[in-house]
Amino acid sequence: MTKQFWINLPVKDVSVSREFFGKLGFKFNSQFGNGPNSAAMQVGEKNVIVMLFDEPTFKGFVENCGLADTAKGVEVLLSIDAESKEEVDEMVQKAIDAGGKSNHKPHEMQGWMYGSLFTDPDGHSWNVLYMDMSKMPQQ
């Protein structure tokens, strides 16, 4: 059975991405290879690894496929949780201050979720979401 899960993202400049995500509070794991062509970012309590590969290295993995143009569309929405509405707001503001972008106003959804979106320097979309489980509809 699968024991670990990695997400792989192409980036234009690994050092720019490392600096950006470091400013958001993410840590990096040198065990999985941090160098000029890659960085292993740890996400969440389970330390899911998001591998940031420079575009030439990433292209070597996918061979005949082109890379998604994040200026024209969203290839994936990466979601991370927050412990409060304030943490959602803080994370998105940190992303903007670090060079990311957000045109998305934080808002409540379905009466029990609160979230907002930002894009990193490479245009990858990140969703920061607080879920008030006490208000979650019972099925």
C-alpha cells in the first residue's frame, strides 16, 4: 500500500520558489534533494513533500508533454488548511508580501468554510481554507 505522497511542480527558478515558500513558513527537507534544480518542501503535519523542480528537470520526467501555461489556466488547485479565519488572511497576505498574487477576497462558503486563493511566483494556485467542523452539515 502507498505510504507516502509527493506533489511535483515545475518552477522557473528553484531559489526564488524556496525563498517565497520560506517566507510563508514552509520548511524544506534535504533528505529528498535540495539543490540548484530541486527543493523538497514539507507541507502539513504529515510532511507531504511538494517537490519544486526547475522546468528543464521537470520536463525530463514528463518527456513528451508540454508544461501548463499558468497564465492561461489552472492546472491544479493545491489546498492547505488553516486553524482560523485570521490564519487564512495572514497566509494570503504573506504570499502577496513575498511576491505572490491574489485577486480573491477571503470569504465564507457553505456556512462552515472560509478561504482565499493566491498564486505563487510561477502562477500555481493555492487555496488556504479554514473549516469550522462544528458548523459542518451532518450527512
